[in-house]
Amino acid sequence: MAKKKSKNTGLILSVVVLVLGVAAFCMSFLTGVKYISALTKETAFEFTGFQTMFGYTETTGSIIEVSSKFLGFSILATLAFVLPLVGAVLTFVKNKIARLVGAVLMLAGAVMLFLLPSFVVLATVDGNLTAAAAMVKACETSTLGIGAILGGVFAGLGGLVAGFSALKK
């Protein structure tokens, strides 16, 4: 007797891909990029994924408030966190091409998440860096935070599962 193929396998794989895509997006709540001080060799600044996507301004002072703008909006950082989510949703489409596109989007998002420190946009005013952004630029190196690493791993796994799901017969 021939083996009976289950129709639920495709749905189960799509749900797994969706969970991985949502998990990759949720990693934007964690640290995405860390800047290491040139002097102390310790972490000087940490920015979450949302801060790298939409910018970050810090306000200090209780009587006289002083705002320091560190980061500006970054479309590439936004794409890095959103592509895995969009790719995961596309795996529910019955069209094989759309499912392959979803897998490619998830893999592209994974690669972009591992390149997140290069997508950070430092804040400028009239073409010049702000004082806070200049402090960030003075740091020796930028490294991936745990959110970008886990998000890249989840998106990569989701892309591989989505590709397998799209190519299986």
C-alpha cells in the first residue's frame, strides 16, 4: 500500500514558519546594536531594534529638559525586522511562487538582521551630527545585540522551513 500523504503537513509547516517570523519580529524589543567604547572597551551605548528602526531621542532633566537625539529613522533596519514577518504570512498562500517569495523574504531578512549595525542612521541637524550622535560615532566598534542575533537565527530557520514547505511535493 502506498503511503497516504497528509494535507496537514503543509499547514503545520506554515504555522511553524509564522511562529518563527513573529519571533524574529519580536526580537526588535531586545538589544539590536551595541557600541563599544574605544577607551574602556566596554559597552557604551545599547539600542533596541525599535530604536534603530525609528530613531531615538533621550530627554534628561526634571526642571529644565534637555533632549539629545542619537539615532534617526532607518528604512533598512525597518526592512530587516519586517521582511521575516511578511515572508511568514506569504507561506499561507496556496501559490507555490508566493511561498517561495516568502522563503526568500525571510532569508533576506535574516541576512539583513546580521548586518544591522551597518544600517544604523546617526542623527543629524542641518547635515551635521548631533552631539549625542557624535559620541556614538566616537565609539570604537559596533556589534550585534542579542535581539539581532536571535532574530536572524529565527528568520533564517523560518526561511529554510518555508523553502522546504514550498518545494515539497
